[in-house]
Amino acid sequence: ILNVEQSPQSLHVQEGDSTNFTCSFPSSNFYALHWYRWETAKSPEALFVMTLNGDEKKKGRISATLNTKEGYSYLYIKGSQPEDSATYLCAFKYNFNKFYFGSGTKLNVKP
Amino acid sequence: EAQVTQNPRYLITVTGKKLTVTCSQNMNHEYMSWYRQDPGLGLRQIYYSMNVEVTDKGDVPEGYKVSRKEKRNFPLILESPSPNQTSLYFCASSLYGGGVAGELFFGEGSRLTVL
């Protein structure tokens, strides 16, 4: 079983704050790194799929970077809004078919 | 509407009573997989399937079976459920498995309680 770690476990910020989370994963046998947004009582939805070292992806106020050599990815949210409140999951794709998920970072944005 | 549908969404059952959680996707995806989510742990992969009649174990397959007789369906079978299988279960599909890194589309989850 591979270890995928996310930090922090939870985060409370004020509306308008910018924030970032970390996902650490093994640096060998890397195929892809996924980020998902999981709102309470809903199903996880994909934010980004990253495959190349140095990848940077952006969707609105959310962006992510990838370093496969050292085994980490950052997710950034600029100007957090209450609707950003959710759990953010990263998933490390190992070999062709297996996914290993971190336990998530739970973000709470206060108005 | 493109979706992954799981049933039942909620189930309370007793130890030893066989049950099946169905999963169906309407996106013609090749890859399907099952996960369980327990407090404090990340989603853990139970089984996955690359295509019809091709299935393989994930990290926590003990106590579960799957089948993939049709491309759209990937049921999860608990032959003799035990209390340690009480969990939130997700089915997910992706256009391709293998080396192509497609995103996963998740069902809404099935919360199972085994007494």
C-alpha cells in the first residue's frame, strides 16, 4: 500500500483569503496526479489531472502545480469564497490502473 | 445526462446476508472501479475493471467480488457481509484506464451498515 499524504487535514479561512494545500506521494512509478473536490452529500468531482513534471493547471481561482521528482503537488485557491468549502482530495495514479487517495483537506470558508 | 448511478444509496443489513451494490454508467467508459471510504482514511480501491470480463484486485479486495459482463455495469458483491464492511462505497468510471490519465467520474455513493 502506497502512502499519499495531504496537509493540512483541515483549514478554516475567511472569505477573500488565499490558501494552499499539499499532496505528497511516492516519486517512483508515477502515472498521474488527480485533484478532486468533494462537497458534503455529493460525489467527488475532478478538478485537475496532471501528468508531467512541472505541470501547472488553472481553473478560475483554483490552480495546481506538480513536482514528480520530489513527489508533491500544491493546490492553490485565490480569494476563497464560501462556496469553495469542501474536502479536496488528491489521488496518485500508480502503474496503469491503481489509484491511491489521500485522506483529504477539509476547507471551511467563513463569510 | 452523463452519470454513474449506484443503488442502493443506503442499506442496513445483517452479518452474513449476501448483498449486491449495483453501478451503472452511461458514458461508454472502459474503466470502472470501486472504493470504500472510512473516517480518517482516504478512498481505498477495492476492485477495478479495464473492460468487459477484465477485472483485478485493488488494495482491499477481501470480502468482495465483482463482475463485468457488460461495459456499462460493474456490480459489487458482498457474499457474506461483516461489520467491518460498514462503510461508504463509491463506484467510479473513466473513459480509459491504462496509461491514459483520464479523470474519474464518481457515483453518489452507497452507505452500507452491517449489523
